[in-house]
Amino acid sequence: MMVYPPAVSPPRPDHLVAPRLVARAATAVLLAAVALAAQVPARFTLGDSRERVRQVQGTPDVIERLPSLDTEVWSYGNSTVKFDPRTGHVVEYIDGERRLRVALPPRAKPAPGIAPAAPSAPLSLGTPRDDVLRAYGRPWAYTRDANAKHAFLAYGRSIVRLLVDDERVDGWIVRDSSIRVEAAQLAEGESAMGIVRANGSTRVAVAPATLRGRV
């Protein structure tokens, strides 16, 4: 009986092996990137922790801790994120440079049977915060006054003021077409913001201290 040696496959040419190795390596890198992206949140929002902001936004350029003002501010260029130092949660942001990956979505879906606010719908006194956001999207700044009684949403050079307790519109400064308000309530909303009229119809708008010099 004759014994034959085992069959040996001929070696694969290098020009066939190399592309397969490159493809496998590329697939591994892609899967790793997808896994990392799934772990890192895409945006942060009001109420989020320092850790989440750092995950989303990266290390800030400057961190200012101001105990006398009971505040902590992280700066990314000229954009800032303000934290409550006691809780470590986001309470304000200013993003004139559009550098922040911040979201400010409505808190809830419209109630059944109630149509959501249409894009650019005119605002009126008492409009809920959620309807402002549905109509005009994320403001480039969300700040509060010193007593945290009012919140200010900045759109272009205009400002919408909310009562923090019930999150409803109670004033505005209309300086451009970024927001629209009910014509019949324009003066009332301006008056609530301390706007004074000079020379008949000329309006002198005083921006909130938290946004002065920016709008």
C-alpha cells in the first residue's frame, strides 16, 4: 500500500492576503468608534452634571469658581456653562459662538387634542416655555437674574423672559425678526422688561445684566 503525503495548500499570494488584513483592521476600528460614540452622550442640557458636560464638551479652557457669587463657570472660548456649585448641575449657558453641544428640548409632548406651537408662531404673555422652544428652537443663551426669579432666552438680538416658577412668558425685548409677539401685547411685554420710550415711539431696551454687551 502506498502512503501519500498530506495535501498542502499553496501559499496565497501577498496581493490577496494584504487587502483582507486591511479590511479586517478597518472593520475593527469602525466597530470601536461606534462603541465609543454610543458611550458618549451627544448633547448636554440644563440640570446635567459636570461629568456629563465634560464627556460631551471636553475639558474647558477656563474654570472659574466664585464662592462670593455662589457660582462656577466653565468657558469654551467665549461660550460659557454655569453650574450651581452646591449641586454641580448646569443652570445657565451662553453660546454666542455656537461652540456648545447643548440641547434645550421641550419638557413634554403636547397634550392630546392640542396642536403644538407652529414654527415662528407669535408669542403672547403667558405662553409656556415648551411652546417657545417648539416655535423658535434652542436659544443661543439661557440665563437667569440674580434671584433666579426670571429666566432669559436669547434669540438673535431679541430676548424672551420667563417666570422661573411657572415657566411662562412674562416679558420680551424685540430687537429683530428672531421672535414674533402678539402686536396687541407688544407694549405690555416691553414694559415688563423695563423698556422706556423716548421721543414718542423710540424704544430704549435695557438688556438683562446676564446678557448685557451680548445683545
